[in-house]
Amino acid sequence: MYSTTCAGRFGKVYTAVNNNTGELMAMKVLPLQPNDHRSIRRVADELRIFEGIDHPNLVKCYGVEIHNDEMLMFMEYCDEGTLESLAISTETGLPEELVRKYTRQLLEAIHMIHERGIVHRDIKGANIFLTEEGNILKLGDFGCAVRLRGHQTEIGELAGIVGTHAYMAPEIFQSSEGHGRAADVWSVGCVVIEMATGKRPWPEYDSSVQIMFRVGMGQSPSIPPHLSEEGHDFLGGCFIHNPKQRATVAHLLDHTFVKVDTGEECPSLPLFSHPMVVPYMKLLSNP
């Protein structure tokens, strides 16, 4: 028993009920053509990425069923929608303390997959989900993810343009040496901008070509002026064009900007009087 919730790039997503447990799940339906081995392989690769990974900030994948003309993927149901939807609904962006909290959780998820040699390659608000009344963030949609063969990215190992242009690191479409974990760090910075402004990065450009041109000319997405000093410094580490010099996820986890969940003081954290603070006080009270 299920009902439609949204349509994705590779199929529709429904809510489903596990008849054995009564638990709600998300069911991703991918239509198959006769002898559609490419779709089957893509899903198999996506499931393989999830194998052995259990983390509170990663969407769980329960299994897959293949029928005559469609494939069903069963995943953890995230009842609060996407981070993109939440950010856009505010029009002016989320309060900075909430941005810090979500950024911390996102980094924890990415650190887990990077430690396992997995690069997500399509980190954006639409692929980040919320649960437990918005208190828990979960990174999902590993359709573009790939597992590295070794501990370090090898030259040419990850190639081709993948992901979403507004969130895409410059080396993905510029470098002849391929790309790796550092590309996810650039995307983290883009998600912070999305949360802080309620808009995707590069909102002034409608064309992917325009965005790629700007990034290729050495530019980075505009950092919201209202962010704290820590926020500017954090994003500065994300938007370094040379991926070898860009901050790692491990370094970012130690940054003052994301210390709100640890109880450490953030001296320049602004005292908010923004009307959006009131609805989110419940979220912020349970880090």
C-alpha cells in the first residue's frame, strides 16, 4: 500500500508500508525497458555503495525487487522532506545556528563515506533529507556515488561531468587528472549557502554554461554577507579552487563554525532577532 510523494530524476518515489513490521519506507520506482541492463547495473552499484554502512546521518537502503517492467528500491522514509524544501520555504534562509547544526551533521555523514573510500558527487539540498521533526539530517540519493579503488584518488580514476552544476567543484569539469573527495567539500560549501540564503548557489544565472564559465574563471559562489566571521572562514576553506589545497572534511569538522553541537562556545555567534528563530527553537533545543 503506497502513495506518490515525488518524482525524481530516475523515477518516482512513493511511501510504502512493510507488511511484516508496519514500518513506513520510501519506495523508489525505476521503469525498465526490455533488456535494460544499464538501469539494473546502476541500481546494483547504488546498493553496493550502501553495503555495510549504518550511520544516523545517512539514509538506509533496505533492498530491491525487480519486476517485468520496473525495479523497486526500498529505503528509509524521511518524514520531514528535503533540506532544499525547508530552505526555499523560508525565502530568506535558515537561522545561522540551525545552519551550523545541519552542516555538522552533513559533515559527519560525508566523513563516514569518505573513510570508506566513497565519493558522493551530487551533494545538494534536494539530496539531503530531514527526520525526527527536523532534528536529524540524512544524506541520501547515491545515484552518482562511486567507490574509490584505493585510499587516495588516482589520476583519471573519477572522470566525466557528474552532479549538479550549481554545486559542482571546478575540477570535475576542468581537470584532466580526475576528481575525488575534495569535490564533495566544495558541494558542502554550496549547501551552506543554500541553507543561509534559501536559494541555490549562483541564483543569478539560469544557464549551467554560465555557471561553469564563472567557476572556470576562478570565481566562487557569493558568500552571504550576514554570515558570521566563522561562516566566512569555513566557506573560504570549501571554495579553494585547487582541490589539493581545499580543506578536508576532517579539518572542517574541527572548525569553530560547526562546534555548536559539541557545546563549545562560538564567541561571534550572532544573537538572532529574526522571526524565523521562533519556529525553530524546538529544533535547536535537541542537537
